[in-house]
Amino acid sequence: MLITFRNVSRYYNDWPALENINLQVEQGEFLVVSGPSGAGKTSLFRHIWMGDLPSKGLVEVAGYSSDRIRKNDLPFLRRKLGIVFQDFRLLPERTVFDNVALPLQVTGTSTKAIRRRVFSLLAEMELNHRRSSYPHELSGGDQQRVAIARAMVSHPVILLADEPTGNLDPEVSRIVIDLLIDINRSGTAVILATHDPRQVPAGTAKFIYLDRGHLVNPNFWDGYRQL
């Protein structure tokens, strides 16, 4: 398994963000995590990149375990992850090319290899014509595609997308969801947190639902999708 949560609970000042979560994600799987605000979606993601560690239980991600991971291990774990946020988090003073190239630059990748990878990725996402643009010159949809390109530039085995369509209109949201589906079909595990799981076509992903830190019975979720 690529990701395993075993009886994971997390408390913040006695408030339970997660309660007894058991979850497995296989390599190449597409998992949609839904639930209302405060349900625990962000906390679940933070445990995957081990920004938080469980109060109880165990998290294992790509060969790293929450009970044994050291601070020096965290950069190596996170190089296996790509992360996309609702608010894009692009660097305003850098061009599209430089934003996408940044993860490779900080790991000392050669200039030639960076150019080859970034140009290839921008071409795949139909963004080569915007490579010299700055974030403020782009639409919200193009900014999110740049953020996804940056997350994918290091060939992660897991892509975490935390409400990536939250600031986009429905038409652009569909484009972003289709891009995540294509990324998943190429072999990358995708975990998408969303308030609106109906954006993702049935049959393309596994769906789970969080409510006040609890993982809701999947049978409940099947009924919810049919409403």
C-alpha cells in the first residue's frame, strides 16, 4: 500500500480533528475525500505529508512511518508528493516557467534537465505560450494549471489536491478535474479533497466522506451521491 492509516486519531487541545481513521490508498489510485468545513480533510492531508503526526495510531506513506520518521527524513518524503492548494500559492515575482521549475531548482537539478522537463510539462498542459507570463497576468484556471504543473514537475508518486476548484467557475473546474483524472491515468495516485465530489465522474475514483473527524460508512456515501 502506498498510504495506510491505522486507527489514527488527532487531537488539538482535546478537540478531535480525526477519530480512529483506518484508510488505505494503493499505488495509482484516485481517492476523493469529501465532507463539510471542519470535517478533517485538511488534517488528513497534513498527516500524509507528515506536517502533523497522530495523537494515536500510525500513518505510513511511501515507505515512511509516523512513529519512526525523523525531521531530516521529511524533505525526502515530500519529494514523493505533489501538493496543490485552492489559492494556487504561486510566487508573484516569478514567471510561469520559474514557478514550475522551482522544485527542481531547489534539489540541484541541472539547468538542461530543468528546461527539458518544464517545457515538456507546459506543453502537456497547453501552457507553453504563457511560460514568460507572471501569475497576475493569468486567469484563475491557468494559475491552477500552473500550480498543478509545479506539483507534477518532480514526478511525484502522490498528488494531493486540496480544494483545487474552490475558487474556479464550473466550466474551469471541469477542466481542472479532467486534468487530475488524466494525471491519475498516467499512474500517479491522486487524492482530491472537495466540498463537491459530484465534479468527479462516478467510476473514475474511490469516494470517502469525513464528518467531524470520522470516516463515514461508504454505504452512506453511495446513497448521498444519488441524491
